[in-house]
Amino acid sequence: MSLFKRVLGWIFNRWVLLAVLLLALALMIWVVGPLVAIGAWRPLESAAARWIALGLLLTIAVVWIAIGRWRAKRGNAAVVNQLLQPAAGAAAAPRESADMAAVRERFEQALATLQRARFGGLSGAGGRLRGWAARLGGRYLYELPWYLIIGAPGSGKTTALRHSGLKFPLAEQMGEHAIRGVGGTRHCDWWFTDQAVLIDTAGRFTTQDSDPGTDRATWSGFLQMLRRARPRQPVNGALVTVSVSDLLARSAAERQQHAATVRARVQELHEDLGIRFPIYLLVTKADLLAGFMDYFATVDKEQRATPWGFTFPRAGGTPLAGFAPEYAALEQRLQDGLIDRLQAERDPQRRARIYGFPAQFGGLRQALQEFVEGVFAPSPFEADPLLRGVYFVSGTQEGTPIDRVLGAVARSYQLENAVLAPNQASGRSYFLNRLLSEVVFAEAGLGGTNRRWERQRGLLMGGAYAGLALLGLGLATAWGISYVNNRDYVAEVAQRTEQVRELLQSTPNRASPDLLPIVPALEATRALAGAQDSVPWSLGFGLFQGRKLDSAARAAYQRMLGDALLPRLALRIEEQLRQGAATPETLYEALKAYVMLHDPAHFDAAALKQHVEVDWQVTRRELTPEQREQLGRHLEALLTQGGMTSPLPEDKTLLQATRTQLATLPLPQRIYSRLRAQGLGSEFPEFTVVRAAGHNAALVFTRASGAPLTQGVPGLYSRDGYLRGFQGEVGQVAQALSKEQPWVLGVADAPKDPAALVRAEGPLVDDVRRLYLNDYAAAWDAFIGDLRLLPMGNLSQSVQMSRLLSAPDSPLPPLLRAISRETTLASGGSTLENAEQRATDVVKQSRDKLANLLSGKGAAPVSQAPRIESIVDDRFAGLRQLVSMPQGGSKAPLDDTLALIGEVNLLLNAVETALKGGSAPPASPVPNRVKAEAARMPQPLRSMLDNLSQSSAQVSQGLMRQNLGQEVRSQVGEFCQQAVAGRYPLDRNATRDATQADFALLFGPGGKIDQLFQQKLAPYVDTATRPWRFRAVEGMPLGADAGTLPQFQRAAAIKETFFPGSNTPSLRLDFKPVEMDSSIAQFILDVDGQIVRYAHGPQIPMSVQWPGPRGSSQVRVQVSPPSASGPSGLVNDGPWALFRLFDRVRIEPTSAPERFRASFDIDGRKAVFEVTASSVRNPFRLRELNEFACPAGL
């Protein structure tokens, strides 16, 4: 089994794996490298290139190893620094800061010594290899096992190590004092031996009784330092020490507490380090057992080095179960050797001590067993410690032995306890040397490792190796896949070629101009020729064969374009000529394309492409976007071949007929059509009302057609469109069409005479300009005729409109001036525009002079004929005169018109003020002047002034509203204020009552309110709605719905409640007793002689009429027997006495609107009646009566 493990260790050694990987990569480079190709380049084809690649591979491996060693050394340095730093939370010793430099230097020397050392067991070639690998990889910190020693202060940890007989390599270089640790921290000693590193911790770490907080933090920090220094295996084991004196001199409770403390430290080791490790219990100071020195006085050096104790088996059972028999076996060994020792010893006292030693050792068993169970007993809630054994040792023989046997006898018989003589130091250790080297260090492999760390490292290394293997496998697989795919690709191309051939054979002949049938064949051929455009990775890696097959496919595609696409394009153009295009311009372009296909000298690829694509867009609407895109690609590929000739014969008859038809269309018309077809003027902004009049335009203007104010005259028919667009393009297009005319229309060539050339250009351009300017004037006529003012629905809007139009920032003047500027082309522009126009005139005059000189006629006088721009200027001369300041004048005529609009605004303001103040509006001739002014104004001002004049109709409506308001005030308002305002029942808190006659005169049928409403207001009020509303008269209601009108509606409700069938107010009430206090013998309600009486009898309803028959105007309530301490009744006088009475009682509504409950409370005695009124409106709680206010107008 060990041989098999060694073989596996060699096979899976990382250096062996690295060598195998480098060898595999070298073989791949040497064997597969010549097959790698990038296009036509094979970088590893030559042997020299492959040797260079191998050298680079080896260099990369060496650099990688060097980087790993550097990182390991840096990690080792970090460990050293961690060891040298004090633990977190610990207070620094005073001398530690002063000696820190020396301590660091010595500790680094110690680590350097360990790094150079040949560790135990590394003999021979295998040992040298492992040692070299350890130094190269920086693993010396893991090469030696690390052991942690814990125990109480004074338990003999350091003494045992000093006399352990181990070798300390630092002693040779740094002195004997350096055997004890140079300390990563002042709280522990580091012992570096040739077999292990022993960490002797301070005893206070175990007990944590001097300063619990600091000791606990220091202990925790120390364990974290160990875990960071050796994450895979912080320690290989732990040695727990307990002295004989701690077991024998302490009480049972103290021993139990000490065991619990040690157990806590052991559990913390398991939890913080994250591993399970062997633990060895060392019972130190065994020489303190009485008779120890005498019993073992004759043993030799070899026997003293032999461990004395017992080791538990590794597997099976609980270690604590074997403690008792193992301890008994030790006792038996002592008994077995007792006779020989007694016979060999002559001193009686020493013989007595030898004889008692087995008993002394037996007396230790119970205390030791309790300690072992207290520390290492298994628990389901804690980690199970791996106790390997219990061993008794003695480092130095100092102190006074403890005789428990004699002490027990002395205590039993109350004798004096004799004190034994102290031990004499012999300089010899007992049972230590071989214990550490042969038992503890031999089991260094039992220490567990951090499985998480091992798993992460294993996954990382495995991933790296797997990645390299996958890379090699991937390359081989990729080449294999590429080879297979390229083979399949060649076969597929052959198959597709055959399919294309079959598709071409099934394509209809070229006698049809329809392009759709040939699109599949064109697409298939193009796809066959476009293999190199996108190479998938599965065909790459230097093996792609597509480019070798592409040239033939491209040639086939070019042939198909000429054999299939070009004839159909020619047929379509010929078809256009035969059918006749929709417009002369389209027919001319078709004729031009037809001539180009039969005359290579005039072939223009861009013009032909434009004509074909426009034809597809106009006539082939059934084409999908995808089909249009496909045809566009094929057309582009066809035209990139350069000049071409139609494969169809030229039809002379068709050509001549088309030329004859187009010859009837004047050349100026064709030039003008060409300019518009090219989108001339699209670069200039559209003229809109918003841009010209500013942000207030939307408050004033609208368009009769309903078009928005953001739409207007196209940029082609703007001043900039004429001067900067049309003027610059018309000459070029005229020249181009003049040059095309001979070969497109077949007319005679242009005259060769220079004078004739110059003379022909001017009139032609003027004719085109004349066509353009007529359309220019028509566009502006339509736009101006569409402008209107916003409708004014009431006087307020008329006032607002007139104010905006006459204000300093009125949008009207800038709009009219902008229109005038756009319709003035001959003059009146900016300085730059005038200069351009003058330059054009000078060029024209120079051209005419040059033509006369070349013709031999001499210089002719320059004519003063009107400029051609007068076509536009004259049509809008009236508008231009309106906004222009006359010579010698101080203002433009438009200013007078604006002043008149200002007078309109003043008049409308006066009317509005008069109506608001209740006076008659003033008379004024301004409306008539506005109408007269509008008649002589140009558009659009004429229609705008007409709109303003219509506001007079709204004034009349204001007068009518004013008159109605006066009647309301005089007929109703004044009487209402005198008769009922501030009186009861309109004012519930008033002391004065309104008379019933005045109440009836105001609210009754035919009364003042009812009569005024029926005679004056009823036609203008919609009483079917709730609340009532005024009907609109001439677009505006007579008054505000929330003003006087609600008072008339409330008066109608009062009339319906108080006047059910007569002209006087009257009510009929039925009183039905509901309940009455027992203290009341009889209740009497007297309403003007009408008695309602109740004395706890039958609950019979009793009726009361208001007003009463006697006219006494008194209402009285009486209860009996009378109260001894307070009133026994209620009395109210006046025409509204009954209402005042109900104001004093509590009224509760019921489910029926005409019925309510009235609770009478007289000095704390209550009587409740159910009252039924003659109307569903409760007269005593009538909301309309409480909210009514006297109307003051409309």
C-alpha cells in the first residue's frame, strides 16, 4: 500500500504534471504546428519557427515558476510580519518596542535557517527533491509540523521542552539563549527544532484569570494569526499539560473548574482553526509523587527516554473508556517491578518510599480521571476532541514531593503530617525524549486539514490543469471540426451551385419587365458569391476554402445581372415610353434613361439608378420593403460594372414618337418641373404666422381653412427661396437641360456661335422665372386670404382683441411687414440681398452687351422695361404701401389704422365701464369709421377690421342686461330691503318680524318677485336645470349664474312652501303625541285659540291652522302641574310666533320629508310630538328661506 501511495504521489506531483503538460504542448507545436494556417500564411511551417515557439513556451514556464516563487516569498514575509506583530488588543510590553528591530532580525534569520535546512525524513534523492521543491515553492512553513502547547501557569510546559532532548538548529547560530522562542509575540515562545515547530503559549492564555478581556482577545487574535499563516493546516496537534501538583494540591471544585477552563480552550482551538487534530495530555512534574525519584533511581538513559504512559487506539471505542484499564496496567507494571527495586535498595528510608510509590501513583488516578473526563468527554453540542494518550513526564526534579498516603493517615489519626525533603535536581529528564520524537511527531499526519481551503485549492489547480487540457483538446477539436465543416461546405457549395443552375433554368425568359420572378435566383447567386463576407468560426482556423470558390461565384453573379436583370430594366423603360408616363417630367426621365441604355457615350449610372428607384416607388407599390431592398442591392451591383448597353434592339419609331410628344412641352416648363422635382426650396423654412408675428399671434389670428398657424407658405415661395435658391439653380438646370435636349429629344445641336449661346440663355431663364413668379403670387394670395381674427364672442373678448391689436407689441404690424417683405422681390430687401440683385442685373446687362458686340451690332441702348419680379410686387403693392413710410412722411399708413383700432379699444372700454357702472354707454362714430376704413384696406387687414366692427352687437346686449338689472333693483330689491331684510323669518336672530302682508307681496303668487321673473327674466332663464342657468343670448348669458338668479330660484321654493293655494301664507300642521314625562299631568298647546291637549291618554292627532282664526298672533305652551322652581310654559307673540316657538324646540327629521318630531323641554320636563306639515318642505327648517338675500341686479 505504501509503495502504491508513493507511485501515486510521484504521478500526481505538480512538477511531474507540469513537465508532462510542457511535453504535450511541445509535441503539439512540433507535430500540429505546420498544419496551422492563417489565410495563406503558415507561421509554424519551418523548423526554426517551431524551435522559437518551443523556446517561448519554456520561457513562459520559467517566468510562471519565478512569479510563483516571488509570490510565495512575499507570502512568507507576510507570515513573518504577522508572527512579529503583537496580537490584537494586547498591550505592548515596555521593552518590546525597544528590542523589536533585533527580534525581527533574529526571527528572520531563524526562518532563513529553516528554509535552508534538510528536514527530518528528507534523505536520499527523494528527500533532496522534496526539499528543493519546498524551497523553490516556498512551502517550508508547512514542511515542519506545528504543535501548540497549552496549560496553566507553572504546569511545566517550558521545562518539559527545555529537557526534551530535541535539537534546536538556531542554537548554533544565535546562542543557547535563542533556543527559547524569538517570539512572534511576547505572549508565547516559538521553539524551532529539526523535527517540528513547538509553540509554547502563556499559561494565562489557558486560565484567562489575570485580565479576562485582554487575555481572551489576545488568545483569539493568536489563533487567527495561526490560521492566516497556515490556512491549510494551522497546527498538526496540541499538547495539554497538567502538573501533579495541580491535581493533588487542589480541591475537587478547583480541579473541576480548571478542567472546564482547559476544555473551553480546546473547543476554541477546534472552532477557530477549523480542523480536527490529535491532543496529547502530558502529566508534568511526576517527580512530585513521593517515591518517584527513589523508584526510578536505577533506570538508565534509554529507559528514561522511553515514554511512560498509554496511547489510545486510533479507531474503535471511546478513548476515555480505555483510561481506567490503561492506568491500571501502569500501576501493575509498578507493582511488578517493586520487588526487584526493594531488593536492590539498602537504605531503609528510601526502601519505604519505593514501597509506597505504587500507592502514591494509584492515589493520583481518581483526580486525573476526573480531569480527563472534564476536558475530553464527548458532547453532542461540541467538537469531539481526538485524545491520543496520557503521558507522565518529569523535566527537572525540583520542589517538595507530595505524600498523599501519609497525609491521609495523619489526617485520620490526627498525627503531625511530616514534610518530605525536597528533591535534589539531577539534571535528568524522565520519559520526554522519545515521547515527542517517536510518539507525537510520528503522528504529524493525523492532524486534519482545512477542507474548505483544500477544496478551493484543489478546484483551482484542477481548473487550471483542466483548462490547459481543454485548450489543447479544443484546438484539436476545432481543427477537426473546421476540416469536417470545410469538407461539408465544399459539398454544400457544389449542391447549391446545382440548385442555382436549376433555378436559373426555371426562371422565365426576359420578355417580361417583371423583376419578382428573378429575385430568388439573384439572391441565391449573390449568397453563393458572398461566402467570404462572413466566415463562421467553425470554418476558420486556417482551413477555410470559401475564398477559393468565391471568384467563380462572383463571375456567375455578374453574368446573371447582365443576362437577367438588365434586359428587364430595359423592357420596363421601354414600357414606360409606350404607355406614356403620368407627367411630362416622368416621361422625359424615362426617355433619357432609354437613350442612355442605347448610347453608352451619355450613360450616367446615378441618373439611371434614381429613375429606376423612383419608378419602383411610384408604380410598384406591391413590393415589400424586403423585396425593394433586395432589388436595390442587385441594381447597385449591376451599375458598379460601369457603362453598359441594352441587350434589346432600339425601337426607332417609339423613340421618335416620344420625342415628338415631349417637344410639344416648352423647355421652360420642363426646367421648372425639374426644379420642383429636385426639391428646390426645401432647405428654407416655411413662412408661418407664428414665426412672423411672435408669441401673441395665437391670441389674435386664426385661419379660415382650419389650418394651424404653424403651417403657411412653403420655403420655395419665400424671398430667400427665390433669391438664394431659385436664382442660383435655375441657370444650372436650364443649362443642363439645354445640353441634354439635343441627344435626349433629338433636336438640332445648339448653335456654335458664341453670341447665339449667350442670347439663348437669358430669355430661357426669364421664361422659367415667369412661371415660378406666377405660382409665387398665387401661393401668397391663398395664404393672405385665409387669415382671420379669432372669433370674439363677447364684449370682453372684443376689448381684449382691440387692445392686443393696438398695443405697442401688437402682432399685426410685424405680420403685415413680414408678408410685405416676402412679396417684395425687386427691391426693399436687406443690403446684401439688394447687392445680389444688383449684381444679377449687371451680369444680365453685360451679357446683352457681349451678345451685341459678338454679333457685330454694336452696343445697344439698355431698355428700361419693368423687371420680371413685378409679377409679384405689383400684386401686393397695396400692402407694401400700407406698411411703408412714404417719402418725406413721418409714419406709415398702417400707423393710422392702428390708431383707429386704438379708438375702437377706447370705445369698447367705455362701453364696458358704463355697463358695469349702471349707466348708458356713450354714443360714438368709431364703428362707422372702422367699417369705412375696412372697405379701402388690402387683405388681410380688411377682414380683420370687419370683425372688430361686429362688436357693436355685443354692446346692445350689454344695454339690455343693464336695463334688466335696473328693474330688478327698483321693483324688487328696494322693497325687499325695506320689508323683509333683517326681519324674521329671513333673519332668525332678528327681533322685528316681517308682516305677513309684506311677505305675501314679495313672495306670493303674482307678487313682486314672481311678476318680475315671469315678465322679464323667464325667457332668458333655463328653469329645467338645477341650479337655474341663464340662456345664452348672442353667445353670452345675461348675467352670472351664481349672482341674482339663485335668489329667484329660492323665492320660487318659498312660494311653493308658504303659498300652497292662496295669495296669503298658510300652513296646516297635525300634532300627534309620542311621549311625555310622567311628571307632566297635562300638556296644552294654544295656537291662536286652537288647542292641542294631551294628558297621557290616547295618542290622537290634532290639527292646527296657521295663521289662526282669531288673529291674536299668540302661541302658548302650558304644562301642569306647574313647576315649583321654574316656568311651567312657553309663550311667543307676533305673526311668526309659531315659527319662533319651533326655533326654541328640538326638531328631528323622520323618514318622511313632511313629518318631523318636535321635543318640548319645559324646565327639564319633556313632551314629544310628531308633526306632519302640509308640504314635503319643512317650513321651520327651510334652507331656501335661510339663504335668501335681496337681489340688487343681474
